[in-house]
Amino acid sequence: MMVNPPKVLVIDDEEIARVACRRVLSREGIEVTLAPSGREGLEILARDPHDLVLVDLKMPEMDGVEVARRIHELDPSIVIVIITGYATVESAVAAMKQGAYDYLPKPFTPDELLIVVRRGLEKRRLDLESRALREEKAAIERNFVTMVTHQLRSPLSAILQYFDVLLEGIGGELTEVQREMLERARERLQGLLELINDWLDMSRIQEGDIVRRLRPVDLAACVDEALKGLEWAAREKDVAIQVQLPEDLPKILADPGSFREVLSNLISNAVKYNREKGVVVVRAEACPGGVSIQVTDTGFGIAETELPFIFDQFYRGKDSRVRSLEGTGLGLAIAQKIVRAHGGCLRVRSELGRGSTFEVIVSAAGGDNVTNGTR
Ligand SMILES: Nc1ncnc2c1ncn2[C@@H]1O[C@H](COP(=O)(O)OP(=O)(O)O)[C@@H](O)[C@H]1O
Ligand SMILES: [Mg+2]
């Protein structure tokens, strides 16, 4: 908020005028600094920020228009009032164009000075207040998703555990109907938790954090990590996951935590949108400047018309088979965001009814960087 008391700098080459201003303004509880030239005024502002500056238009060394321009270069939020003689209203207009807020024609009475300065300080107060509000709003927006999702996650996880316990029959035998209802409720809850986790991921991914954590990563280990937690879904659908990585594959330059997330999102889609007894192959090869990783499935494929949208947040395929499966539509958006933060690219080829291949290209550790020419 505004420094209390308000600080006003008076830049005028005439001493009598400077001193008169100070007398009037300090009576109002305003802290007043005086400078005899634009250069000295700018020096003062550089080390000691003020709320408002009164600048005389006609000064020998540097005129008021130039001073106003430089003050705003230094700090665009300072309110500038130009003091001008009758003859120079045109130059006052020029000064206003340089961002001066108001002007005061000479000679002026103490009251006139006070009115203009009070108005300028009021503007300053409102500017600062709205800036603070804007910043506060931005901070709330930034943290909102994280806050809400965190708050939701723990009670929902607790509820899920109660369901598990009940389904295990620990609370007593369940009738067939009860069991079915509980299972359905449990499934919905699981879906909700997935959504929350995806939201959290989406809001947490910060490019700067990923760049800071980049280091040489062994892709095979990263794939292994990604496969944990997907085995159950693959077995359920009788989908075989084959990993084919060459022995001499260079290490990739990646943030291991988030890159594993990319792989697990791609592989889980490849399993989920596959046919029964389908196959998922994870391949990789060195390519100029980097490593290309491909996840190929024998699943539904994606219609040409849908391809431009699948990386959008919350987009889910229109296919009824896709719709019958739980999902948040965030998996690919998250993967895309992470890959881009790596300076890499993510793209897809697909044929309806035959399957899809998602390809990630990232830099190899120690190699050239991938230039994002593609997609
Ligand atoms: N391997 C795949 N095969 C077929 N369709 C896919 C595949 N991966 C993604 N899709 C399509 O892209 C959409 C968005 O995927 P994603 O962002 O992971 O969200 P979700 O899986 O939650 O629907 C999916 O709804 C689906 O239509
Ligand atoms: Mg998905």
C-alpha cells in the first residue's frame, strides 16, 4: 500500500517555487523532497521511490517533458504533475502525452496546488490498491485448483477405504444388491480421485521446475517405473505390453518424475483404448539430436477429425467405446505440457480401427537439443 505519509518530489529550477510548494504540502502531512534539476530529481527517485512528482516544465538543462519521460521509464506507476506557465499549454499537452497525470498553470494559489496534489495522490492510492487486488486475485487463481484438490483428496481417499473395508465384508455380510451398489459407488469415487490427481498434476507442472530438474535418465528404468500400476489394467484386458529398447540407447535429458508421468499416461491410454488381447509396444531409437520413444497400440484408433483436439484439456473421444471408459481428458494435455517443458515434442499417428502410435522426441543427454520444428 501507499507509503505513509505520502511522498512528493518537487523538481523546479526556481528556489522560491520549490520552497513555496514544500511549505504548502508539508502542512498537509506530506513528506516533501526538493530537487533543482531533472537530473538530480531522477537521482533521488532512483534511490528513494516517491508517490508523486511535481515537475516544472521549463528548466534549462532538461525540460519537464523529458524528465516526465525518464521518470516513467524508471517507474511507470509514479504520478507526475507538470507545472507550467500560461504560454506553454501546448507543451503541457506534450507532457501529458508522456504520461503526466495532470498539470498546474503558474501562478497558482496554495489551494490550487493542494487540489491537484490530492487528486494525484488519490489516483496513486487507487492504482496501488487495484494492483494489490489484481496480484491477490492472480495468486488465488494460481493456487485455487491446488488448494481445492488437496482439500478434497484426503476425505475422498478415506471414503474409498471405507468402501474397501465394507466390500471385504468386514462390516458384515453384504447382499448381492448392496455389494453391487457399493462397487458402483467405489468406481465413481475412484474416477473422481483420478480427476483430482490429474488436476493437481496439471496445476503443478511448472516449466521452470522441470528445466531445473533435467538430468541424464536411463529410459529403460523410467519405462519400468511407468509400467508399475498399469499391470493390473493390462491383465484385466489381456493386453500384452512389450518393451523393445536397444541396448546402446543414449540416456535422455529428462526430469525423471514428470517424464515417467508422460510414459504412464501414453501407455495407460494404449492399454485402455485397446481391444481385448491387444498389444502395446514401447520402442525407442536414437534420432538426430535426441531419442524418439514410440508407444504403439492395436486399439480403436482415432478419427482424423478428432486428432487436432485430443491434446486439449478435458477433451475425450466421441467414440462410444471411449465414452464407456472412465477418464478425465487430461492425460494427453498433461503429457504434452511436460514434453514441451522438456523442449521436446509429442505427436500421434493413428488409423481408425487399427491402432495408434504416440511418439515423444526428447534430447539425449549430452547431445544436441531437439529443436521443436515438429508439432
Ligand atoms: N491410444 C489411444 N487410442 C485411441 N484413442 C486415444 C488414445 N489415446 C488417447 N486417445 C483419445 O484421446 C482422448 C484424450 O486422451 P486423454 O487426454 O488421455 O484423456 P482420457 O484418457 O482421460 O480420455 C481420449 O478420450 C481418446 O479419445
Ligand atoms: Mg488418458
